[in-house]
Amino acid sequence: MTYCTLSDIERAVTTAMALRLLDDDHDGVADASAVEALLADVDGEIDGYAGRNYDLTTLKATPPAPLRRVAADVAVQFAYQRRPEFFSERGETPWEARYKRALRKLEDLRDGRWRLDVDGAPADPAQVDGGVYYGPSDTYPDGVGCGVFGSGFGDFL
């Protein structure tokens, strides 16, 4: 299973545009090899973010709708990147802003600020003195290392 399908991509960008992006031999049908490679790239990208907190097999078995939408946005950006004729003079695709929002969502997923309603979802971080304790091997969101107990306000660091 993949995080999104060709149908998800078509819903995000329209069937006609998906065809323009994925029909390499111009026969009126999205090329299976192009779609397969695209979806594998999207899966790899999302695995890198989600693998820290989620069992990927479980997550891919039935991806929640919000994650499918994010995956479709990543897929559309990757599909546009295959077609330089769609790049702006600044080297951006028409999907650049949505892709950047999708990456922010994936960063939120990785960092625990966005949680998916699936089996095995991580618990909320422990709250300590109004701050969040991330544990001995993590860092606070501002990048300060947390080698020992900390309150999130600089105490005990």
C-alpha cells in the first residue's frame, strides 16, 4: 500500500493535469511506471518523517485521510518537478506553496505537533512546569540540548 494513489493526485490537481504530468508517451493514459516511481518517492519522503513515531506498515495499511492529502500534495510537487516546462522563471513549480505547507505538516508529524488517529500513535509528551520534557536524547524546539531533566525554561540544563 502507498500513502496516496493516482486518484488522490487527480483529486488534488485534476485528472487532466495529472495526465499532463504523468503521461510520458502521450497515449492519453498516465504511465504506470511513472506513477509507480512517483508513489515510491512519496512513500520514501513520508517514511522519513513518520518513521520516528509510527509503525510504517500500520500507517500505510490504511493511511488516514489527512495524511493522504499531504501525500498527494507531495506527489503533485514531485510530478511537476518531472516537467521543467512548468517551472517559473524563479525555478519554482505552480505547486511550490502547497508543497511547503505539506512539508511543514510532515515536520509537525515528526516532531509530535500533529498526531494521526491510528493504532500505535505516540502519546503526548510529558508536561513539566508548563514546558515539555522531551527526554535525554532529544532537544527542545529551540535546539537546546536536553541531556538531563529540564522544564523547558532553562532550569536544570
